[in-house]
Amino acid sequence: MKISKTAGILLGIVLAVFSLGAYLYWGNTSIVTTHYRFEHTTVPDSFDGFKIVQVSDLHNTYFDGKLTERIKEERPDLIVVTGDIIDRNRTNISVAAEFLERITPLAPVYFVSGNHEVASGVYETLRQELDRLGVHNLDDDFTVLEQNGDRLGLVGLADPLMIQEDDLIEDEYGTSDHVIQTALEELVAKADTDFTMLLSHRPERFELYTQTDVDLAFTGHAHGGQIRLPFIGGLYAPTQGIFPKYTEGFYEENSTSMIVSRGLGNSIFPLRVFNRPELVVVTLESN
């Protein structure tokens, strides 16, 4: 049967649209796992080979158990959640709670808030779910992990949206940066460990983290720049704007290193382009 030129063009357009749609669907639902090996002179010997899985910016995305299976395959010693597990525009605490309930048997889970938790208006309800499920909330708090007498510090920062006007008034310099730096310095001092890790939602505060005794920071928030282009990187990130500096991967300055997760879900902009959802796995190595 002979196909007319017009019909051929229409068929080509349909196939192109279908192919694009299939690629975008795959690119937004197919999880990639990124592995890092972090070697440091102050990692305690007992924590050599200690494996940490980072979950960030889930935004109520439902992966139908696939994300849980990926985490389970890694056999982590620790799971850290660096904010925005819910989305303020379509908040569903039950979806977040179901995911957390699935991963808490796999390893201890530690959580810090992101801007979406704070802006959702239901963060207190989520906090109650965290307590019920045995998830450790490290908002402006710290803990010390111990193995065979060795100690490893883990500190967490609440999202800066939590800072109240009274905090700024009482602060010596009256800036959110100074409030955060002071809180972080106090937490690191309380942990009092040779090696200290930080959980924070915000990568754009990296310069601030480097002014403290944090050795390794886990962050998210940037969504990998949402759309990634070859040789350019991410195009836009919340707070950082166009052509953001911190969107994914490993950064190092002075004695502080930072890992930025591209995250797993989407928020206002519904699509990732050349930027698959990312699960981060970090294995500590004692030097």
C-alpha cells in the first residue's frame, strides 16, 4: 500500500513525539545509583567500609518499591534523608511514611528537613510520623555513632526557613548565615569527634560549611540543575538560580568535602532532562 507524503510526515511526527515521551518517562522514573569511596585520615578504623545511602528530594514520588529494592541491594550501614521527602504543592504524608516504613528495617535512618517540609504547613505531623517509625530527626541536632570503641560524629541542620525573626534579632550579626554557622559550630563541638559528617538540605551554603570542622557534608535541593546539558551542566537550581554552581557530585574546599545528590523527584517543574533520579552511596575508607 502506498503511503502519501503527508501521511508519512504525520507518521514521523507521531513516532518522534512517542519516542520523546518514552524517553522523558524513562529519564524521570529510572533510578541511577552513584557510588563514592571517601578516604580520610580521620575516618576511624572501625568505620572502614562503612556504607551510607543518601536519599534526597523525593517530593512524594512513588517508585512502586523500586527505590526500596535499590537501597536493600546496597546493604547500607546507615541511611540519610536530606530533606524534601514531601512536596508542599501536593503533600502526602502517607506516601512518605510508607517509604520510610519500608527502609527503617534496612539500617538506622537519619533525617533533616528541607524547604518543602517547612513550607508545607504540616511538618509537625510529619515529625510525629518520624518518631512513630523510629526515624532519627537531626534538625539542629547531633549524634555519635560508635563501633568497637571508635566514634563518628553526625550533625544535622534544619532548613534555613526554620530560622525565626527572633533568631536574627538575637544574633550578633543579624544574618541567617551567621545563625547557621553558629548553630553548626556548636553541634560539631558537642559531637566532639575526629571525623564529623553533616546532613543539610542546602548545597549553596558550602562556603559556610568549610568554615567549620565538618569533614563531609551530604546535601541535595538543587535537583541536579533540573535540565543538564553536555559541557554546561545544570541550567537552574532553587536558590542558586541560572547556571548554578552546586548541582551534583563531589566538591572539596579546605578540609571540607561535600556531596550533592541530584535527588529523586520533581516539584514545580515536572520533568528532568538528561538528569535521571539519583540514589547516592558513599563508602568510608580509613587511611
